[in-house]
Amino acid sequence: MTLLSITTRINSVLTGLKYKLLYGKKFKYSNAIFGTNTKIYIGKTGKIVLNNKFSCRNNLILRVDTGLLTIGDNVFFNDNCSITCLSQISIGDNSIFGQNIYIYDHDHVFNGSDVVSKQGMNHGPVTVGNNVWIGTGAVILRGANIGSNSVVGANSLIKGTIEESTLVYCKQTIVTKKLS
């Protein structure tokens, strides 16, 4: 084991202990590896459960103001991912998340008024099955239900149900136009 890997492991253990001491029973984890600059926020009625062999690289943000975030066994998050939970987000076992993934179980109500912040929120659970691979830059919105053994391509926007064993991606066309 190199000095760098020992230092990384020690920092990971200290990160887990820091959040366990800060949040107590609202934060449950087992055998987790936390990357640098991992930030966890849990509100008064929020709870986070990270099952066995959770791991992440750098700059992961987990925010559960209310509700429950549950992440299964052997789940990996790459750099710069963010999960914000107000209701319920559940991620199955053996799932892999690329860089810059955003997951939300809510969005803003908007009825045309000019005061968006006073219109409230819509909530809907998000479920990611087992053995799911989410590509870089994907955004998963409230009400998403991604079936097990599925792949979500890079830069996809997901809302609604994705059946099991499905590849889903956004087909984009690059347009070039000569400037005069």
C-alpha cells in the first residue's frame, strides 16, 4: 500500500466518522470509501443509508432535507455528482455513475407567476434498479424509474419509466454552419 493510498483511506474514514457524529442515526453507512470534498447534508427529517461497499471519487454532494436516500451495495459515483432528495431516492446494488450526474426527486411548481420561489415543489420518488450504468452528464428527474440492467447514455435527461435491460440515450445532431 502506498503512502497516498493510506492517506486517502484515512481521509475517507475520517469523513465517514465526521458525518456519523454530526447526524447520528440519520446517517448509516458500512465499509464506505469517500473521495475528497464529499459533502453530506441531512435536514431534520432526512435520512441517508449507504449500504456495503459504497464508494465515490471527489466532490460528491448528498443532500437530504426531508425524505430518504437509500444506496445499495457496491455502488460507485465518479467525480462531481449531486443528489438532492426531498421525498425518496433509491439506488440498487452494483450501479455505476459517471461524472457530473444530477439526481432530483422534486422540481418547482410554476403557474406563470413571477414569484417562482413561493409556488412550492412537486415531489416524486426516483428509483434506479440493480446493475445500472448512468453515463456522464445525465440528469435524473422526479418520477424516474430506471429498470435493472439498464444503461443511460451520456448527457441524457431521464423522467418516467425505463424498462429493465434497456439502453436509453439522447440522439443529438451536431450542426455546423459557416459564419459570414
